[in-house]
Amino acid sequence: MNFVALRMLVGDRVKYIGIIIGIALATFLISQQLNIFVGLMRSTYGIVTNISTPDIWVTNRPMEDVDDLRPMSEDELYRVKAIPGVLWATRLFRQDVQVRLSNGKFQTCLLLGLGDQALVGGPPKLLGGATINALRISHGVLVDAAYAQDKLGNIKPGQTMQINGNRALVTGLCRTALSFQGLPIIYTTYSRAANWAPAQRHQLAVILVKARPKQNLATLCRRIEHRTGLEAYTKAGIASKTF
């Protein structure tokens, strides 16, 4: 029977080649669509990929994903800093803002504000010799180069834009993981971002925590949640929940 089946399969060479080509094409399309799906899902936690230094992310309750962060009081930062096992903790500002370009057009962007002192949470790759200290320049911002030409009017270092009526000076370009929403990412300092963004009662989006050496991260997360009532995740944990 196997011999007869094999002869039926390969007896007509044209049909046999057509079957092989069809299977190969179907396999290619399935693999391509699967890769596209995985790529899109990974982009949902692009902000987590971009910020690699902290061990733990502390957010307000409830947190569904990293694009749904509820601001919390500044006092929470000092409560987290006082917890045993925490080496340091710093602020992260995150909010969508309207940016007015030099050509008069408006573009919605994701504004990230880094802690003023250490500037923790900066972009993973800086371009053109720029450094994270470029944010210390008055009105300075770093712009995602992937969107600088397409969505930000081909803006370059040395040029300006307006964020909520405030002058922002591009002091460098960076490269980041693409976000699910496809919004251009703009980095600046926390205090500057808080002044530029539309006013709201609380503006602290995330507390980034670095654990002490040899500290078990899962245990520290539970300790933070127990003492503060907030939610604490490892980098892999918050990425997984968002995914």
C-alpha cells in the first residue's frame, strides 16, 4: 500500500511539484504571520524594553498594562525608598502630549520624564555622539530618530518644537524599541515634563526600583506591595502582564 501511495504521489511530476510548492508557500505564510503577530505583541511593552536599568516597576492599582498607568502621589516614592532591600528608587513621568512642529502641524507624542538627578530610564541607544546629559541643557529633549523624519517634520538637533505651548530644544537623537501605539517618543527631565504636560492632580506614573545585591526580586515585590498598597513587578513580570 505504501508503494502504491508513493507512486500515486510522485507519478504525476507536475502535480507533485505543485503540491511541494503549495506546502512550502503555506508554511512560509504561516511563519510570516506568526512573526508579525509576535512582533506586534512585543511592541506592547516597548517602554519596558527601552528602560533596562531598574529591577522593579512600581505602579498604582489597578494596572492592566504599561499604557494604562494611573498617576500616584509623590509621597509614594519616599515610602518605597524606605523599604528594606531597595538600593535606590526614582521617578518616571509618562504622558501623551500634543507637540506643535515648526511647520505648524500637530503630532501626538509620548513624553517620558526621567529623574532629574540620575536620569535613569533613558533611551537604550543614543545617536550622533549624544549623551544622556544632553537633557540637562535648558529646554533639552531627546527625540526618537525613527519618527524624526516621518512624523516630526524631519526635525534635527538644534531645532525646536512646542509642547503644550512650551519651547523644547532637540539636543540629540536616540533609537528605541517601537511602541504598539506608534507614537514618537520624547525624553526630558521629570520636572520639565511635569511642567510641560497638561496639569493633573498627580503626575508620578511609575517608580523605578533597583534592588540591593543578592536581594530576591519576587520577595521584594511582595514586600513593596504589602507596605505601600501599590503594585510591584519585575521587568519580566510587567512585560508578561502587558503581553
